[in-house]
Amino acid sequence: MATADLKATKLRFAYNDGLDEKGNPKFQYKSYSYINGGATPDDMLSASQSLTGLSSKGLFRVEKVQNFDINA
């Protein structure tokens, strides 16, 4: 049976970066590595709100990105 081993967890922030020539929203992305994979969503939200305060751009979305190794 195959197993999935958690390799890394990151938080990816999407910031509003204006509009393109067609009027569609543009985004600028920033990732933070070395996130504790066992952190709760509330913990991640709290950390995200603190880090967002350091940016002059408006936050659009925060994504939790996890990478796994699949082993046989």
C-alpha cells in the first residue's frame, strides 16, 4: 500500500496588484516556508493577519500549500 509523507507546508499570500489592460485583477504572490504542518487554521489565520500588516498591498487570499512524497 502506498503512503504519503508530508514533506513541506507553506502559506501563499495573494496580494491585489491593480488591474491589467483588460480590467482584470492582477495579483502578486509571496510564500512563507517552514510552516508547522500541525498548525490549526486559526493559528495560520492569526499569523497571516500579522504578516499582512507588513505589506502596503491589500490581501486577496491566503492558501495553505502542502507537498507530499508518495512512497510504494
